[in-house]
Amino acid sequence: MRNVIYAIGAVLLLAAAPLRAQWVVSDPGSYAQGIINTANQIIETSATASNTLDSFREVKKVYDQGKEYYDALKSVNNLLRDARKVQQTVLLVGDTSDLYVTSFGRMLNDPNFSAQELSAIAFGYSKLLNESTALLNELSQIINASTLSLNDKERMDIIERVYKEVRAYYNLVRYYTNKNISVSLVRAKKHNDTQRVLELYGTSGQKYW
């Protein structure tokens, strides 16, 4: 059981390594590392670019390059219980990146947000994504082969806690997204433009509050 966890988890120790678009992957650990590298580059790009639109274009480019890892890791089904929980934790970070890129890309085409507001929204997404990847650093310490002082139950308990915390951040990103969209809907309602906003976000019928 531990060997399978290590196969996925050992790569978490390299979370700060740069993404290589031509990197050939063939195992769950490599898929996980690709997702982590992508998330870290999204955070770095969001923090360093001065123009919101240019920043998003670079973020989208990084995300598109790393999506192959995200799709590949989702398709891995033959993992033991402990390793599957690690897989799900990493995938939640990928889900957070996906929600950021998809939702913010639509917000950039929403006239109900000012340039300053869009910049602040992008910062918020980046901050929440950063908190999620920080938890993976803690996870890497737990599943590292050197932490032999932990028994299986202790290790699984900590993996479960980190998973729940990462999921909480993902849910917070969803809430953050919906609250921002609700602001646009309130503004659109004043101009009788609600339907256009619902069509923009592609979720007509969903309530954003």
C-alpha cells in the first residue's frame, strides 16, 4: 500500500520544478507532478504580469499545456484506497485551476466588471489556488518514504485531513466564483440585461448566491 502512495506522492517533493511542455508522462506520479507544476506556474504568472488580459492569456497558455496531465490522472482507476485519496487531492487542485481559467475567462468578457475589479478577482483566484498548493507541500511530508515513524492509520488520517482542507478551498473557489457572478447579475438586472449574463456563464437556471 505504501509503495503505491509513494509512486504518486514522491513527485510532490518537486512541486516547484518548472513545467516542461514536451515532458513524456507514463505513470500517476508524473501526472500528479504535471498538475502541480501547472498550478504553480498559474500562480506565478498571475502574480507577475502587470496587465490583466495579458496575464490571463499567459495563464490560459500554461493551463492548456498542463491539461493533458489533469485528464490523464482523472483516468487512472487502479489505485489502492490510500493512493486514490492522494490522487483526489491533487485532482482538486487541478479542478481549482480549471474553475479559475474557465470562469475568469468569461468574466473578462463581462462589461459589468471594471478593469480594477477584474484585477482584484484574478488576485483572489491566485491566492486561493496558492493556499491549495501549499497544502500539497504538507502532504508531501506525510507520504515521503522518510516519514517511517508514522503508522498506516496515522498517515491515512493526515492524508484525509489534507484532502478535506483542499476540498474546502475548492468549494471556497466555487463560492467566490458564484458571488462574483451574482454581482454581475445584480448590475445586469438594472439594465434589463440578465439573460445575456446567464448565457455568458453558460449556467442559466443556476442561482448565484
